[in-house]
Amino acid sequence: MFIGIGTLVNTGAVIVGGLGGYLFQRILTKKMQETLMQALGTAVIFIGISGALSQILVIKQHTLTTKGTMLAAISLALGAFIGELLNIEGQFNRLGGWLRMRIGRQNDSKFIDAFVIATLTTCVGAMAIIGPLQDALAGDPTMLFTKAILDGVIVALYTAALGIGAIFCALPILIFQGGITLLATIINPWLNTAMTNGISLVGSMMIFCIGLNLLLNCKIRVANMLPAILVVLIYGILK
């Protein structure tokens, strides 16, 4: 298998899952869509909680303790500050608006929300970063194949509940994960276990926030927290 196959499979799975969800959407009533969003929000919250707890909780000398909380606090705070300055959420919304216009969906009020939420869910987290690295450096796309299955199901549900905009998260997946694959040889010398664990912790916390937005209709600007991933990397290099 050639390098990058994992990202291509992941992208294809999202498109297939999204199209399936879009076809299924036509038989859902508004009430069913609302219930589906609540169920999906609950699932995403617990995905975020489980991912974060797997990095925070450790056993030392038969005692349950925590680690990484300071890293998470610093990274999320600085990341959110940088993200607000750059207005990353606004950039995502503009991209979503451009895509909506290009495919003639100007009357689809949920298009941008569906695109942004699906993009953040599929591109935030350790698997979206470590998977392309493993694919490029070890020739092992297994993690991305697993992610492809998960993303296909998630995007199918998003599309069924929010509309066709969710399918277009395939484009950021292709660019983001493909870019990491191409740059893997540059990034690899600085990566260590502590940094990948930190990425997983902070990414899981952001996924939890996405779940809150879905379940409780909150307006947490998760996209503006994305620079927290870079803060984790810099923290790991300087430590």
C-alpha cells in the first residue's frame, strides 16, 4: 500500500457515510432529527470524556492520581486566546458559506453549522494527527482505517440530522491529514510520547465541547480552541 492511502480511505468513507445519511434524512421527521441530535451529542460527550480521562487518570503506587491538567489548562487558554485573535471560527464559517454558495444551497440554514461541526469532530483529536504520522513514517494506515469507519458513521448521523453540509468535511480531512502525512518527516524528530498524549488530552476536551454544543445547543467556539494543539507541541519541545 502506498503512503497516504489511509487519508484517502478516510475521505472516501466520510463521503459514502454522508451520502447514506442524506438519503436517510428524507424519512426523518423534525422530532426524530432533534432526538437524533441529542443522542449524537450524548455520544460525542462521552467520547470526549473517555479520551480525556484515559490521559488524565494514572495509578501510582496503588493510588489513583491525575496528570496533564496544567498542560490542558495552559494549552486551552492560550489556544483560545490565539484562536479568538485569528477568528478561526469565522474563517470556518466563511468557508462553509462559500461552499454553500458554490453548490447552490443558499436556502439551507443548517449547511454551515453541519460543515463546521462535522469538520471539528473528524479533524480534532489524536487519531487525526497520529494516524497520518503512522501512515507516513511506519507505512501503517491501520489507525486511519479505524478512523474511517468511525468518521463514516458519525458523518452519516450528522448528515441525517443537520443536512448535506456535513459531507463537505471530507475536504478539510483530505487537506489536514494529507498535509500531516506530507510533513511527517519534518515533524517526526520533535514528537515524543508526552506530546502525543497531550494532543489526545486536549483534543478529547475539545470533542467534549462539541458534544455540549450538540446536546445543549451551546455556542462554544471550539474552532477557536484549535491552536491549543500547537501550544501542546511547543510545550513538549520546550519542556
